[in-house]
Amino acid sequence: MRNDHAEHRHGARSSMTLSAAPLSPHIGAEIIGVDLSKPITGADSAALLELFWRHQVIAIRGQEAGPADFIRFAEAFGTIEPFFISAFNHPEFSQIYVLSNVRRDGKPIGRDGAGTHWHSDSTFVEKPSSLTLLHGVTVPARGGDTLFANMYDAYDRLDDATKAAIDGRRAIHRYQRKEFVFSGDRAVSAIEQTEIDVLKRARLAEDAARVAASPTEARSNKEPDRLQPLVRTHPVTGRKALYLNAEMMVGIEGMAEEIAVPLLQRLCEAATPQDRILRFAWRPGDVIAWDNASVLHTATFTPPDQPRVMHRLTIEGDVPF
């Protein structure tokens, strides 16, 4: 796999020479030459965005960066938006949402066990997040990988009949969906999955009261069903991509449920074959960003004896079309 280089020298304004090393044959690249402890100039930001839109998922390894550095880096991609649940905001940097299985004084410091099905973020709102960024503050030695799948590739691989059946169709996305169309991590055995499901239910029950008490969560519970295109035109690249969310899709507008739900499951399965996904194994200090308009992602199980603390930021998006 070749390395991409994006060297921008606009006088004294540019201080970085960026290169990209592919993380998998189908999606993702490690970006070399970025230091989050330093501001990113306009020229460097343009080079970074060029690589981001090309690779869809970018990782910057081993950063010694604090929350303020992470926020400044995220601002190179656009306007940071507040997460729709405020229960686990960072105590000093409210833009940051904390994901963690760690407890202090008997209380969870972050949201645990969420996002373990293939999805694109915040599809239940009118303007879903364009980008999501994660910073690995404390990463587990075992487990806790994040998986990614390329939705340009998923759409391109569909047969013509399926493309004709879904082009112009809109899926129904519901925030409070309780059953899932399609599970995310198929790299575990059925026995392991049962253990994971039991532990997830226990963890989710523990923090449910705190999440439910959040004013933003209460507003989210009242969100109406949202119609989103099954095939999305990317607002930057103009390419077509499948646009799915196995956590929130409940049907297809104008299609009988007994036809729509199996079709959604087939699309999720076709979009995420094991030989075409990126499985990202975290190292301390890693920062990763992905394009929600062309990427599905899913969390995987973190063993309870492996502490995990992740900082999360999202960037404002537009109405999908």
C-alpha cells in the first residue's frame, strides 16, 4: 500500500509535512507529521482535510495532548457541537463527552457500553454530525477496538437491482429503538456475545438513571422519527454512499415492515463484510476522526478489568441528501 504525501508550503504559514500510511486496503490512514500540542495553521488544516476526505478515517498515534489541545485540533474540521446527552460531559471542558468503564467513588465517570452496533452518528436528528473524533486517554491492553466500514465501497458493490430498489428511498430512524437490526462485532463467539450482552445490560442499567435525568436526554426522547436517505450524496466529494444505522433504523418509508426490515438487515450485512473492515486497535494517546457521511463504525467489547477512558467530540453537519 502506497503512502500519500500532502506537503503544503505557503511561506512561513505552513509548518508541517504530512504523510498518510494506509491502515487497511479499503479505508483509513495513519497521518504522520501532526503534533496536537501545536496549533494547526490554515495551510496545514487544508492539507489535513484533503487527506481526511480521501481516506475517510484518519488516526494520529501517540499524542501527548490535553483536552484543550484536542478541542483545538477538532476545530480544524469545523464547528464543535454539544453532545445530545449532557450526563457525562467533561467536568472542565463541556464540549467533550466522556466514554469510560471507570468508576470513581462508586459512580461512572463516562458513558459505558454504547455504540456496539454498526451505525453513523446522530442520524435521528435533522443535521447529523459530519465528523466524530475520539482521543484515547486511557486505553485497554485487551479489547476495546473500534471497527470501520467504507460506505462508498458498500454502495459500489451493490448489484444494479438493489441500487434501483433503494435509490431515492428513505429509512425511518428512531432514537428510542429497543431492538437492533444488526449486531456489530462478529469477531466474537456466540458464548462470548452472550456474556457481553449480559454485562452490557448491567452496565447500561447502572447509568440509565443519570442519563435519563439529563435535560438534553429528555429532549432527545421526544425526537420524532427521522427520515434519512438510504443512499446519501456526500456533501464534499459528491460520491454516493450507503447511509445506515443498525441502532436506529426501524423501517423504510412507504414499504411494508416485513419487506423493509429484512432489506435493511441485508444492506447492513453487505456493507460490513469482515474482509473489508478496518479494525483499529488503540494505543495510548491515539486520536482518530471519521467521516459520518461515508463511514459506519462500531465499538467492541472492553473487558471489565481493562480501564478505558475516551474523549469524544463531534462536528456540526448538514441535512443529508
